[in-house]
Amino acid sequence: MAAEVETWSTAAPADGMFSFDANLAEASQPYSDDEDALNEVEVNGNWTPQEKALHEARLKAKAKRRLRKSSSRNSASESFSESGDVPGGDPHSPKGKVNTNDRKSRAGKGRGLPKKGGAGGKGVWGAAGMVYEDEEPDARDPNYDESSQGDTVYATVVPEVDEKELEKMVNPIVQEYFEHGDTKEVEMLLKELNLGPHKYEFSSLAVSLSLEGKASHRELTSRLLSDLSGKLMSQSDMARAFDKMLKELPDLILDTPEAPQMLGQFIARAIADHVLPMSFLDCYKGKVDCEHARVALDRAAVLLTMKREMVRLDNVWGVGGGLRPVKHLVKEMNLLLKEYLVSGDVSEAERCLRDLEVPHFHHELVYEAVVMVLESTGDTASHMMIKLLQSFWKTGLITVDQMNRGFQRVYDELPEISLDVPHAHSIMETFVDLCYQESIITKQLRDACPSRGRKRFVSEGDGGMIKN
């Protein structure tokens, strides 16, 4: 039995089998030339093809390990110093471990100095010995901190208005001004706009719009130019605006045939209000070729040379609607009726009444017309006033409400009028009947006319008894 065990242990391994202990011993011992030769003999002698292939693979792996060990020894010997320590290594780290925070090149190239002399990379303070100068903080810097830098002043930047968009922005401002008549609001709106070098064009645009409007619009425009002068616009700006208007007169006449005369009145009013310099007209003497411009300048010169007793330039545009005082409107209507009694021109009276632009105050005209009939002598004034009121009634210039209100005012004041005109009641009854026959007033208004009854006594000695 012992012989069999010994034979089994010393016999050659079978196909595909080998001793694990023997292979472990071979892997732990270095190879020598003699062992290589011995292994070669064994391979050539007794090994099977599978064992031979496995043995060749082991040999190749050992050769690669020898090559890596030899190369690492050569590189370590070159980088070691005389003391045997690794330069730049951490003294507390294991021997041979390179510090990962080292800024030297690991490719084995260069002189081993830091990049850019220590001034490169993120989070560094720069090269040694570098001195930084103080920099002033920039308020436009997005990282600017006003709490640490002191008080900050914010400036609003308004872009300059383009010349093409100027007319679109100015027209609504002027049209609204014609409605409310507040020059301070216009001044506030213009301050919000950056007109730049084109601010003089606002005056020319305002005058152009007023030429197409009413007399009250032109009066408001003259006031606006007077209030803006010296605040937002200088005399040179105004002169430049009127000079542009004189050059554009041939085009303005197409829409407004009376543009030269109106522009002349604007110039005269502007000079009287010290909006334009007194020498404005002198600059054009003998230098104007346009016929329309000469008409405008001549009109301004005539208005300025007239005496103040004859004409006042502050009323060059007539009555400006409800903006005028009531006393002034009453005076204008009295003057209108007196001129009509002299001339008899109904169309001229109608034009003057329309120019007053006070349709809510036409009852005053009816009242004044009826009072003039009561205070006049003869039937001429009565027939002329009936003709005038009939014309105003047919054209719709005087409405039913205004007509009734004017007559009712006379009815209420008839007792006081009769103190100065004793026959006021009889004259009033006759005039009301004629107006009803001409369909000027309604039947209800005619019946509302008061009549004074006559008290007749029987005789002087009846003791004041009244006859039935």
C-alpha cells in the first residue's frame, strides 16, 4: 500500500492536471537561466500540448513584469536626489508616493518650475512681488454694490425723438390742448419728450393745425407760444419755426386759402407778446421772392403799425369761445345786433355769431334782440329782428331750447323793463304774435307771454270801486 502511494505521488500528472503547490512555488521564486533551460527540457520531453501552452503564457506574463520593474527603477533613480527623498513629496505620506498638489509637470519635461512663475491658474494671487493699484468702482458694473460704495444717483435716459415720428407724437398733444386749454400740461408733456434739435418744429406744427381749425384754436395757439417762450423754446427757436412756415405757405394755401393773412396775424401777435424779436420783419426786407410770404409779412407789418386805440393784438383772433368772460360775450352780441340794424346783412350777422363759438350762450342773443325791439321806436327794428331770428331758426343756429330760454328771460324781467318803457307789455304782445305767425316760437311760448290788465274805475266819487 505504501509503495502504491509513493508511485502515485512521483508519477507524471495526467492530461489536463498539474500540481497547485508546485505552480505556487514557481510563481513565488524568481526565474533563472538554469530553470528556464530545465523547463524547456521538460516541455520538450514530457509535457502535453495543453500544459505547454499554459507554460508559454506564464513566461510571457513574467517577461512583461520584469520589463515594467526595470523601467520604473530607471526613472526613479533619475529623479531621486542624493538624500534619496522624493522632491515635493509629503513627509507624512508613504515613501514613493508623489504629492498630488504638486504644480510641477508629471510628464518628466521642463525644469520642474511652477507655471507662469506662480501667477497662472485659478485662485492664485499672482507672481511674487506684484503690487496692485487701487481701482475706482464703476457704477455701471453689474457687481456694483451701492451699500458699500455710498449714495448712487440713477439717471433716466430718454431716447431722442426721430424727425419722422415727431408729427405723430405732437399732433395728439396739440389736439388735446385745443380741448382743455391748459398750457402747463403741454409744457409737462414736452419736458418728458427728448425733442433734441427738432424742438422748434413743435411751434410750426401747432400753428399748422390751428390754421385748419377755429378762431378759438388760433387764440389758444398764440397763448401757448407765449407761455412756452423762454421756458422750453427761445426766440431763435420761434424765429426758425416761423421761417419754416413762410417757406411752406404754397402748400398750406391748398388746404387753407387764407393762410398768408392768418400767418401774418400770428407773426404780429408773437412780436407783440415778445415771442419773436422786434427785428424779425427787418430780416426779410427785400429778400422775399414768394408772393404769399410777402402777403403774410405785409399783414404783420400793418397790424404792428396801427394804433392801440384802433386794434389790440391780444384780440387779433376775435372772441375765443367760452374762454372769454360773460361780460365780453354780452358786449360782442350787442355790437353784432347794432351792426345788423345798420347794415341789414343777415349772412354777416350769422358769420359773426358762429365765430363766437358759444352755442350754449345763444339765448343771450335772443334776449338782447327782444329788449332792443322793446326799447326801439317804430316797427323797423321789430321786422328786422323777426327776419334775423327766423333765419337763425331755419339754419338751426339757434335751437328750440335757446329760443325759449331767451323769451322766458324777457317775460321774467318785463315788470322791470316796463319802468323804463311804459308800453312794454303791449309791444311784447304784438312782437310775440308776429313771431308765432312766422313759426319762430311755439304756441306754448306765445301763451306764456304775460299781459297786464287795465283797472278802470266807475267814477271819481265811487270810493274806489272797480268796474266789472
